[in-house]
Amino acid sequence: QVQLVESGGGLVQPGGSLRLSCAASGSIFSTNVMGWYRQAPGKQRELVAAITRGGTTTYADSVKGRFTISRDNAKNTVYLQMNSLKPDDTAVYYCNAGTNFYYAGGPFWGQGTQVTVSS
């Protein structure tokens, strides 16, 4: 089993930045891939970015060049640096973990953290 604890959400103005963190506990094997997903009201949950233990990354086209995913394997923690935020980035952001990469996400999910981009 894996437990994921997110932090770092909040309210930010358009053009601003936020950094999300997600600390994982439990099986290291089950956190080979860690990522961030988001769900806006009335929309399906979507992949934002994912990263393997070896550092291979995948990004949604909508965030390329603005968001950066990284991880600290020693701390089993994944980060999402979000710059140039737009109102369309407003959503609940979920941390995810699994053994392999799937666009729908692995089996382990965090509780979610709200990101609101508004003036």
C-alpha cells in the first residue's frame, strides 16, 4: 500500500506561480511512476505530468513550458512547479503513483489539493 499526502495548493493571480508537493509512504516499488492529475468542475480528470524514478517525464500539451515535474527519490517526494498560471489551470490537483505509466494513472491517489487561479 502507498499513502500520498499533497500540499501547496491555494489561490494565485493569473501569471503567478505555485509549487505542489506530494510525499509518498509505503512500497517504493509502487512509486516507480509518480504524477499529477487535475479535475476541474464539470470536466474529466486529466493527466498534468508524470515522472519515473529514472527521471523520464511526460506532460500534457496544455502545460508544456509552464509546469515542471521533479522528484526526490531519497524522500519519495514528487513536486510540480507551476508558472505562468492561467484561470484554466483552476482545478483540484491529485497526486498519483504506480508501478507503470498509464495515462489514466496508477492505483494510488492522494486526497487532492485545490488550485484556484483568479484575480
